[in-house]
Amino acid sequence: MFARDRGVVSVADVDAVLQRQSHRGPDGLKLWCDGPIGLGHAALDPAGSGRVVEPLIVDGGRLAITGDLRIDNRRDLAADLGPQPESASDAGIVLEAYRRWGIDVAEHLVGAFAFVIWDARDRRVVCVRDHLGQKPLTYHLSEKLLVCASEAEAVPCHPEVQRRISEARIADFLVSELEGVDHTSTFLEGVVRLPPAHVLVVEADRHRLHRYWEPDVETELRLGSDEAYAEAFVEVFRQAVGSCLQDISSPGLTLSGGIDSGAVAAAAGSLAEAGEAEPIRTFSAIDEAGDPSIESSCIRSMIDRLGVESFAITPDDIGGISPADRLAFLECGEPFDGSMVVPRMLYSTAAEAGCRAVLDGVDGDVVASISVPMADLVRQGRALRAWREAAALRRRHPGAPSPWRELAAGLAKAWLPNGLRRFVRELRHRRRPVEAVIRGSLIDRAFAHRIHLEERLEQLRSHNRPDPADDHRRAHARAVAHPYVAAALERYDRVAARCGIEVRHPFFDLRLVKLCLALPWDLKVRGGRTKVVLRSAFGDQVSNEVRRRNDDANVMWPMVSRIIAEERNNLHSTVDGGIGTLGPYVDRAVLARDRGVATGNLTLDEEVRTWEAATLARWLAGPP
């Protein structure tokens, strides 16, 4: 907290915000106030030392820092800052880097971080978020006051910040594709997210927000063979996994049946064998009712291959959970978190097993793969190669677009004038007007129009709209920086924190992202296979089932379906009890129709709507 009007920040106000985030601090809470500034820290120490080192105060209070941060390039920083003591905390290293580079400090850091620095010499607060949004930072800024927190719901715990629900964000939830509409929205008016790769500098009479990093879309890595690219990938990927394993006394991994988490497991295993990391344990969701699913079979094959200690949850485990605990899945930091049933169960299982931090394979598809670059190939006079690649992708992934349709889109992008392309795009969008979106969701029609839903849909489309000059590398960079990515990472962070767990994402290591952006396109998609370089690098270290798999099935909805089956009456009671608050936002006729089929088996759409309505009703009733 920073009293911009030269007032005094009270310990009670800092403590109120800190207590609202106490679930993030199983290793203790600590705060510090000095005149206009107040800092607090809820500590989660993956090493298990129980030592709370933040807020870190130096130079008699002239410099101070608090944050949620992991710095991965300590060795590189030593070349500029001088050797740091082995006992130096990441927060201490960041302060030393700030002494050297000032508000440009983030440009020299690699890792996952959100931190706030108080610089009494210049009477300013510097707020920083990492390049890709692995760590969240939300804030309220007025002429009098700055309040920052890891979670938006903590900010209104300050008495001068009113808690007012954002109806626009409720619309985003009810039309779930809008979760990634931007980098700043929260469910509370007047509380915003600091976008990834941004610095906010707040002084008494002014503030500045600027972006400190953009993905490099010019550099292309040129090596002599697929094997050379695979070796380069393995080197950087092992470095990314090793960074995520640093300072963890009992690491875990959420292992799915895909190659992404399988590669993380393989890299972690090799690091453990070399004595560079602790052995990892795996946590998986498996559905073995009847014939095992492809997902479950792949997980089992990887566990057998790795020879690691493993833990599994199944839909049947839902039956052993008390009704109160089953309904607790509805109690979320944000309504979007209601979709995280499986991760929440895995994190809880990991916490019970003594883990403090877990790794995962999110999101290898975004970082290591792209769609076939049709327009690039057409511009190069290789339209036949473009069609063959699209056809191969369709054969291996039946849900992929038609190769003829993809080729037509590539031809249009490559050769149509910009004005004509815009006209065609607008015609295509008109085929799915806002009314069609409304009919496919729970949102009330009058509310959708009042909230200008069509404008929010257009804002979302703007992130996906290619520039005429886009090549495959620029398109890849846009995908990596899309608001969906940060929104997903924030969900994982919130849910893990509620379980007393820190979640770490090797695929979003900045060094790995830079490498993947620089790869030639056919190292990302070729012959119907995605993530070509990843498969080349780790194909012999995962099971045959995982290597050959080409679907994206998972056990998310079997878990939710089991909860709905067990708690259908209580879910409908939750919705009925909250109908007064839900009423302005949801279509009651749709709710009534779903309630009418409650005695029979629900379709997937009906299950989704039931779960969404109950989640929103519980959240509107008050924060958990």
C-alpha cells in the first residue's frame, strides 16, 4: 500500500489485506509499515525451511521489496552484479538488480515473478510482473492510494476500496470464450490486473505503465539437422525444468497422458539421476471405469516407464468425499476457477503427500507448436506443400479444419487486398452473430445487450485477427502473448494457492519460449504432427502410447459429472437459493429447462450450465 497523498498507511489496513490472502502463506505472514508505505508477505517456502524473508527491508527502509518471485538466472546476474552470497534470497537479488538498473530491472530477469519495490529515495513504488504472466498482480489506483495484491479479492479489504462486482466480467464468465478478452479485467470494478511484461511506476502525483518486453519475431535459429535442433531443445528444456525444481524439498508433477508432462517427467528424472534435483512424484487423474481410457492408459504406461512414486485420483474418489467437501469445489477465488476440479484435487492430494510445489506440462501446444503456416507457404509458391500439410494434420487430428478450407484461407491472406479481406472477415463473423452466442450460453439476452456483449466479442476477435504482414513467427508470438495464456496461468496459481501449493510451468520459461519462437516452422508442425521438436527430443523417453497419441481427451468432465450426480439436488438448491443474485445475469428459462431434466441423465451442455450456475451463485453470495 502506498498513500500517495502523504498520509500514513496503517498496520491494520495492511493486515486486513494480508489476512484475506492468508491461504497463500502456510509458512507465516509478515508485514512492515513506514509512513506512507506498507508491505506484506504471505510466505510459501517450497524448500520447507519455514523462513519468511519478505518483506525485505534494506538501507534503513529506503529500499524494500515484497513479492511472489522465483529468479532463474542468478548465475547470469552475478556477471553484472557481482557474486551473491549462496544464502541471498531471490528478493535480495532483485533489489541488487534494481540498484543497478532501476525501473528497467525486469529486462534483466528470467523467472516467474510479481513484485513491488518501495524506493523512498525517489518516493515511488515500482510494480513488476513477469514476461508471460506466471505470477499474478492486481491493484487499485486512485489519486490518494495504491493497493496491490496477488488476488483481486484481497484489494477491497482496504477500507477505502469499495467492493463492486464487474458485470462485464460476469458476462465474460457466462460466455466462457471471453475469459481471455483482455489482460486487465477482474470481477471487481476499480481493481485491475497488471498485464504480463509490464512495469507500473507510481509516484505521488503521477504514474506510468509501460511494457518492457515483446517477443522476438525476427530471429530464426538455423542448425544443420533435426537432431541438432532436438539437442538444442533438450539443453534449454532441461534448464527450464531444473529451474522449476530449484529450492523444492519434495517436488511433485501433475502427470497427464500427453507428451508435454511426459517430457517434463523425463527431464526431471534425468536431473534427479544426475544429483541435480530431488526425485519427483507424480499426481494424475485416471478414469478406469470399464475399459481404461486412452488418457489413463498413457498415464499408466508413463508411470511404469519412469518408475516413480505415483498417486492417482479417479471419479470414484468423488463418492468418498463428504457432501460439504464436494460442494466446496464451488468456492472459488473467481468463478472461472470452478472449471479446475481436477487440478484442485491433484493439488490437494499433493499437499497431503507433503509436496509444496508441483510442476506441470501447461501449455506445450502454445509454446512448441503452431498451425500450418498456409499463407507463408503460398507466398513461397508452395501451395501444394501447404495443402499436403493441412491434409496430414486432418488425418491425424480429425477435428482439424478441412485442408481445402485452410488452403483457401491461406490464399486469401497471401493475395487478397486488405480491404477485401476485412470485408470477407466481417461476412464470416455475421454468420455467427451475437444472438447465436447468447443461445449457446446461460447469459440473459437483455443483460447481454446492456453490457454490450458484441463489443466484448469483437475485442476478443481482435487478439486473434492476423495482421496482413504476419508470418508464422509473428502468429506464434501473438499466440504466446494472448490474454488466454495469462488467464489460464492465473487460474492455476489461484487454485494451487488455496491448496497450499505453488505451481510451476517449465514450458513458460522465457529461455524456452525464445528458442521455440526462433525455430523454423516445420520444427513445430510437420506431416500431421504437432510439437515436432519436442517429440524428436523426448520421443524415446516416453512410452509408445504417449508418443503415438493424437487426441486431447481428459477426465475433467467425468469428475464433474460424478459431483453433479452425487450432489444434483444440492446444486439445484444452490442455484435456487441464489436466484435473486443470478436473476439479472442468467436466462431463467434455460435454468428451468435444465432443472426439468434433473431426474434423467444430463447432456454435457446441461452439466456445464448446471455447474456454471451453481459456481456463479456461490461466488455472488460472497467470497470464500
